[in-house]
Amino acid sequence: MTTIAVLERALTRERAARHQAEQLLELKASELYESHLLLEDALQKTAAMVHSLGDMVKDRTKKLEEARDEAMAANKAKSLFIANMSHEIRTPLNGVIGMLQAMMQGDLSREQKARAKTALTSGKLLLTVINDLLDFSKLEADKVNLEHIPFSLGRLLDSCLPVVCSQASDKGLTLTLTLAAHLPDQIMGDPTRLKQIICNLLSNAVKFTKRGEVSLYCYPVEDRLVLGVADTGVGIPTDRQQQIFEPFSQADDSHTRRYGGTGLGLSISSRLVDAMGGRLQVRSEPGAGADFYFSLPYHSLSMDRSTREPPPAPWADKPILLLAEESIAPFLKRSLRELGVDNLTPASSTEEALKALDNAYRPFDLILIHQQTPPLAILDWLRDGHGDQNLTAVHVFGSQVELKNADIQYSELRCPIRPHDLFVLLQNHYVGEIRRPCCLDDDADDHNEQSWWFGGSMVLLAEDNVINQEVAIDLLGSVGVKPDVVDNGLSAVHAVQGKDYDLILMDVQMPELNGLDAARAIRALGGRYADIPILAMTAHAQQSDRDLSRDAGMNGHIVKPFAAEELFETLGHWLRSKTAAPLMQAPPAAAPAGCHDIPSLPGLNITEALQRLGGRWPLLQRILSGFYEKWSDSPDELQTLAEQNALGEIAIITHGLKGSGATIGAEALGKAAGAVESAARAGDQSRARDLMAPLLEALEEVLTGLSRLEQNESPPEPSMLSKEQRPLLPQLIQLRDYLESDLGQAQKSLAQLRASISDPPQIRMLSELEEALFQFDIELAQTHLSQLIQTQGEPQ
């Protein structure tokens, strides 16, 4: 073959191979394109599915959120409903309980009394359960507003133990209160809620303790207070210690049936402690008791106990024998030594006590006994004539029958055991009886007027209403305080710069400068003015009003019209640690002289007004007379101002009328005056005019009734009184002799006089006398005493 033929054949093969390759490439490209189309279609379908799934998830999430919101709204609505129903639920139940209590005082058969007692017990139990549920609902609904007011920490803790005293006594448990030496006296906080927490812990401790001791304790750590309740009860397993703070939970499910309760107490207490800035915790082991404790931040308003002058201790070197069981002995020894008992002989058994009695170098003045059963050997020893006539035996638990038959003095302390009761016991025995020791039925919160005395305190009263001035001056005078009085805020600011006051009582609405601005001005002076307690006295009682007072620098808020005890309680928070003289027993409240002669006056709630003034009918008489004199021409004046649309003057007059009316018990008048004042201050002429008619009608009714009092005869002059009507004269003459010869006896004589005098002017004179004596100004004290003697009709 020629070369050309070979080349042509090779070219033909090359062309065939290229054609086949092109066909193969076209085929593969077509397949790849088809695969691409399939893949793209699959991706589109997948994206559609993903998008659809996302929409489904979003839709389901939205529905779940809506269901959650609906559930939360329903739960909150439930909590709000229950929280708002507190009054409606409690009121009828309290009525049932009250009627059952009244029924049991009547003439019932034994069977009827048993049924009534069962119903009463069930009613009280139901009320406890309802209270727990309502408190829990309020906490869930965020409707619990904590107060921020001053209160006495020691007094609050002292008042908690009697709440569980009866239950503890029935079980033979020992109740103790242990307070640190450096505990602050006055702090800011919510005393009601704090007491609720502590009482709940005490109640649980007593419930779950069969034998042994329940102890309430408190001590400061830096800027926090540690409070707790420890017991020797059943204890709590470790794995249950956190669950018990959950609602409706208890340490053991069987406890609900065995011990009762809702399982809400600890949950409520825990949430309240959280709201106060602390955390409720527990230390416990099964069978070894439990210790529930928490710490709270606090702001002290007074000196620590350690910085105060120590109380006189005439028993410091007196020999005292203490026979106490092992469980309570450390507490009693510590408490007695803190009270200044230096010569204490402890005994752990009757034999040891008898040995101490027989071998005593000096006879014991006092034997303190704490045993479940009377130590008969010691009682026999006393009956045999070994005991000194000044001996006092105190038996904390058990019957005193054997002791009463012994020829000795005796007294009895019952549950709970508190340092204050031991102090009273020592004071009664070594100084003279100031009040009986606290017994089982005592109410530690029942601090009546006789417990208050603030002689020597410097108080400024800023009040523009003359009637309110007279009320405050008289009430303050009855507890040893002679206040300086100003009638506007500007004068108050000037007055504090000229005298070192212990406390300021500040009306809020006053001329020249209102009380809020006056408080700000006093605080702005700096230095000692930043710490003077300023208490607002106002008819405005809302929380927002309290906030305004606090923001202005005031320390407390007294709502007018105030009761005597409410005023004294508030003063006690602020003046107790600042009073130079020790607190003594104040004179008893003056009983309404000739209660059967007190008239019933239209438009006036005389009973309520008297209660508010501590039963001082002469004071109320003077106030009523002053009211009549001040407001007798007001109906015509108000009518004229209403015709002239003088809203500014109407607001001023009705504001004073509102306060004065509330003070004298004219409830309808006070409300009517307040309504007109509100309309006048809002500039609503039409409404002020419409409300004027009921106000004038109420005022006319009160004035008509008061006109009768103006016709009463004056009381007889002192010189006209018979000797039987002047029982104080011998004591006063004896006091005059003591002022010249024995100031110690003069002090004791003063204490006796305070218990005998009830007339407000005489009380004021006695307060001035005591203040002069405290300052060792004997000449001034004799002058005040001469004035007192003259009130008894004795010529000088």
C-alpha cells in the first residue's frame, strides 16, 4: 500500500474514534444534566419540606406559649382572687368563732359546752388553714408589701414565746429565749411579718418535739441579724431538708396525718425571709432535733445594749442558789450572770442543793428551782425552819401546793423562761415589787400605759391644730414628757437649732412651711440634726403617704387620730435608749371619772374618743369644750365662703375641722369635712358646693350636742374637798420631808405616788417634779411639790 492509503486509513480510524468519543461525551453530558435536574428537584422538595416543618414548629411553639400565658394568667387570677377574698373569708369565720366564745361564757350544760368547744377548736383550725392559704396566695400574687417601720427587737422576740407556751407546757417542754449582749434595741423592718416567721418556726418546733427544749435565739454578725429556733425533736432526713420549703410539703408524708398542718408554713416563712433579704435554712439529723435559722440585714436606730448604762444591781453580791435540770441550767446561769448575779451557787441535784444550804457561809436570799417534780427534801428543809424569812422559792414547772404550805415567801415563774422575767423576779425581791413575774396566761404584747415612762426626754411638738396640741401635750405629760410646742414648720426648724431634742413630732400640713419641707430642712443642717428622730403625725394613712414621709427624712408615721397606747408604743421605739433616767412604772391610766355621768352626745362616738385618750374623761371634756368654742361660728362662715366660691379658704377650714372632728369621735363630721376639702383642693366648685350641705348638717348636730356640756357645773375647788377625798396628802407631805433628808427614799416615794395619781394636771406636775429631782434641782422640785400639795387643799 502506498503511503497515502495508509495515511487515509489512519485518518478514517481517527475520525471514527473521535466521533465515538463525542457521542459518549454527549451521552454523559445528557445523563449529568438529567441528574442535575433530579437533584435540583429533590433540593426544592427538601427546602419546601424544611420550610413547612419550620412553620409547623413556629405554629406549635406559638400555641404552647399562648397556653403557658393562659395558664399563668389563670393562676395569677386565682391567686389575686384568693388574696382579695381575705376580708370576705375571714370576717364571717371570725364572727362564728366570736359567737362560739361568747356562747361558752354562758350557762351551758356539760354536753353543750363540749359541743361548743369542739366547734370552736374546729373553727380556729379552719381559720389557721385559711390564713396559710391566703398568705401563700398573696405571696404568689406579689401582693405582700413589707413595712419599713421602727420597732423594738427585744420586745418582739419576747412576745413570740407566749404564742406556743400553752402547747409546750402541755408536752412538758422547756421554752427559752437567748439574746446576744450586743443586740440592737431598735431596728427598722416589718415586725408583723418577722413575728409571723418566728412564731411559725416555734409552732413547728413544739409540734415535732416530744421532750426536751425549744430555744429561740438571736445575735448580730456584722451588719446582719441571725435569728433561729432550735429544738430537740424528731429531726429531718438530709434528702428531705430542701423539699420542706416547697408548698404543701412536710418532712414525712405521714406527718400530715400525725401532726396536722397544711404544709404551707415553712414555704410562706421562706418566701417572706427571701423578701426581707435573707434565706431560711435548716441544720438537722433524724432523731437529733432541728435548727431553723436565717440572717437579715438590719438598720439599728439606737445604741447597742452594751453601750447603755448598766441597770442597778442590788443583788450583785447576794447569795442565790440555783437548782436546775441539766437541759436548762446553762441558760439560767448565763441569763442570771448577764443580769448582774455574781454570787450564784448552781446545783444539779436535790442532794447537792441541800449540801449547799447546810454549808452556806451566808444564808441564801433566794432559791431558784427548775425541776419537773417538786424537790420534797428541800421543801421539808424549809418547813423545818431552816429558811430565812426573806427567802423566795421559784418553781418553774409543776404544782406549788407544797410550797404554798411552807412558811416562806414564794412566787412562781411559768413557761416561757425569758431573761426579762428573771430580771422582774430579782427586782421584786431585792428592790420592791414593780410588777408580778410573767405567768402562763400573760400576753407579752399587752404593754398598757402603765409600762411607759419617758421622764427627762426632750420632745418638740410641731402641730398647728390647737385641739391636737392639747391631746398630744396631755398624753405626753402622762408619761413624763413636757414638750415644746410650735405651730408651723418654720418655727420647728428654728427651734431644733436652739435645743438638743431627743425626738420631734411633726404635723405634715402646717402654715409657713409644711412638715415634709421642715423635715428636709432639718436634715439639711447636717451633723446631729441628721439623726434626730422625726415622726410624722398626719391623717394620711396610705403607703404612698408613708413613702413621702420617709423620702423627706422622717423616721416614722403616726396616723391621726391616734390612740394613747399607739403614741406611747411609737415613743418607746425611739426614746427608750435615749432617756437619761431609767424607765419606771408610769401612773395608771385615769379611769373615766363618774362613767355613769358621761353623756351620750349626737354625732359623737364618745366611747371611741375616750379609748383613744386612755380613758381620760376630764381631758376629753376640755377638748370638747375647746372644739365648741373654736367651731361654733363655722357653719355661717362656711356658708358665706361657699357662696363666694372661696375654695382656698374652704380647704383650710375643712382640713382643720376634719382633724378636730376625728379627735373628738365625730366620725361623720370628719368624713364630710374631708370630702369638702378634697373637692376644694381639686378646684371643683360644683362638687364642693354639693358636699357642703351634709357637712353643715353634721357640724350643726355636733355643736348642738356640745352646747349641753357648756352648762355643766365646775368641779369643786381643792379646798372644798373632804379629808377622805384627799388621800394623796399624807404621801405628799412625807415626800416633802424626804426631799430635805433622804433623796433615795424620795425616789421610792415618787414611784408610789405615780401609781396613785390619775388626774392629768397632777400627773404633769409630778413629771416636772421628777425631772427636777433627776437634775438634782431640789429647790425646783420643792416648788413643784408645793403646787401638788395645793391641789389637795393643804395651805402652804
